[in-house]
Amino acid sequence: MKQWIILLCTLIFILPFTGFKKACEKEINDILERIEEKYVPDSRTALFEVHFDGKESPVITGETNLVNAFNELDSILKKDHPEIGFNVDLLPSESLDGLIYGLITISVANLRSSPRHSAELITQGILGTPVRVLKKENNWYLIQTPDSYLGWTTEGSISLLTENELENYNHSDRIIYTDLTGTCYSLPDKNSRPMSDIVAGSILRLIERNAGFRKIQFPDGRTGFLNKEYCLPIVKWQESLKPDERRIVETAYRFLGIPYLWGGTSSKGLDCSGFTKTVFFMNGIILQRDASQQVLYGDPVDALQDCKYLEPADLLFFGDHKTDSTSERITHVGIYIGNGEFIHSSSGAGYVKINSLLPGIENYDGYLDSIFICARRILTCVGEPGIEPVFSNELYGGTVSQIYLNERR
């Protein structure tokens, strides 16, 4: 009998506490969910991996690169839940000692979904691309590209910089490589030993001008020589950036036959959105990385029933149509070139090619026609969110934001 009384008393004490604990846990999780919805519309471009652990001493742990989300959560906890520990890391990590920027230092760096070589290839960064560096794990770095895409790359793929070093680099004498692919030589001689390959859009520091060659410096300090024919001074490139329909289409044609590569964004291999992104970058415009992101920007064009409203350089989007039980889903993108035709990096064909939306034409693709979703006009919206001129991006020479240098809690 005595044992039953003890058990009953224990339950009377524990049950209300358990109920309170569950209510508290739900409240905290609701707060985390609300903050995530507010600040993380897309996990591909923002990191908020924060969790509540109430098993023993209640504590919130995790990491984020979003200062506003970090500060809002911190403020809520201090005001309403001072009993809960707050152990969230604000990235970039303090362990980087201020080396929170970097430059891609190989011709094409692979960015993966997690820090291992077997992980999915999600995007790429080409030589000279400036990036934010968020943290290091073993010999991998979590970085963020100029379009804010997050991914892991190997230690040997980037050279780390401080804020001042990046600013100095962006004010240095540089060139952009304009041919699709090429070779950087060890001497100003095509018969000399190669020191690296190079792809379109690579940006490198200019050291000196030689007859027929330009001596350049890689971000890791290596030097070499490039054919001057394909080295456009960065200032002249910037002055020439007046993207129009003709230039976009001409650039797109240059990639015909380049192999399809899931995650690819270079002239070595491209997926569909990597193709559109690279074409527009070579004309001074930074698009978002994926087709499902690119479709969110630009002026809509009514082209479902008739191609006559389309203009060259419009982006065409394809995917799953909305049904009563499923949402619309964008899975493919191409560039309209006129006369009902578009150019795209086709996973089915395995390379960049031209197809038509008009039945009866030799290169008509009935499947893509059946999954055509919508079109967006990009060139009327340059400077708006998601369609950013290269040199208004802080990593390419704008003012580097102090937001990443704020003091931690």
C-alpha cells in the first residue's frame, strides 16, 4: 500500500511538470519555425540550422549566417525565456580569424551539398570568383557564392582573404578571360609547359603585358601567361557591359555542343540553369543559381498560347503543371532566340542544343512543349532583386558588408 502511495505522489508531481515541459518545447519550436519562415525563404541561400533540446537543461543549439534571425531569437529568449540556454553559432565562424572571404583558385571548383567528395555536386565556382567563407570542417570550407548559393568546397580550391584583402583585390588591375576554354602557360610561349587550364569568365590579377601574352597571377600566388587575344581588362569589360538581346543570343550560341553536367556552371559542362546563368554572367548579369529560383524574377511574358509575345533573351521555364493535388514545379530553363526556337542545356541530349516550340519544325520538341510553364523577360529588370549587375554585387567590388563582422553575443 505504501508503495502505491509513493507512486501516486510521484505521478502527481511529475505529470504537471511534464505537461509544462511539452508546452514550453512547443512554444520554443513555434518560435524557431516562425523565425525560419521569416528569414529563410530558401535554404539554398540561407543557413538556419537551429534546434531546441529540452531533455536535461533546456538549450537552443545550432548555427546560422543570418544576423537578423540570430538577433531576433536572442532578444526573444532574453525577454521571455531567460531560463533557456542559447548556444547558437553566428557564422562566419570566429575560428576563421577574419579570413571570411575567398577567391576560387582553380579553373573550376566543385561545390557539394556536404563536406565529402561523394556528396551531390550542386554548383561550381570558376577561377577568380569571390566568395564568402562561413566555416571549416576538416579540409572542407562552407562557402557562399555571389548569388548567395551555399556549398562545400575543398581547401585547395580557394585562397582565403580578409575584408581588406578582398577590397584591395577588387581595386587591382585585372583581366577577364573571354574564350570558352584555354591554357595558362608557364612562359610567354605556347610551347612552354602548361600551368593550368582556364574557362570563360575567369578573373585574374594582371602583372604585366608581353607581346602576344599577358602575365597574370592566380589567387594562390602562382603566375602564368595567357594569350592576350582573350584577356579583356576588367575596366574595359565593365564599360562594355550593355547587355541586349543580340549579345545574349550570340553568347548563348558559343556554348552549343558543350556537355550537360548536373551542377555545372562552366564552359567545361553545364546544367540547364548553369547555362543560362553563365550566358548572362558573361554579359555582366548575376542570375540566381537554379531554374526554380530564376523563374521568380523578371517580367512575366504571356507566351503559353503564342510565341509572338516572346523576345530573344527571354527565359523559358518548363516543368510540372499544377494539378488539383500537386503544385507547379519548375525543372528546366532555356533562352528564347526567336522564331519559336530556344537554346538550352539538355539532359536528354547531353549537350547544349537548339529546339523549337512550333509543331512541324524539324527540331520541334513535343515533350518540352507539353511541359512549358511560363516565360520571363530579364533584360527589362536588370538591377532588380535576383537580376543583379556584376559590379553592384559587393563581392565583385561593391562595399563589403559589415554585417559579417558584427560582434557575437
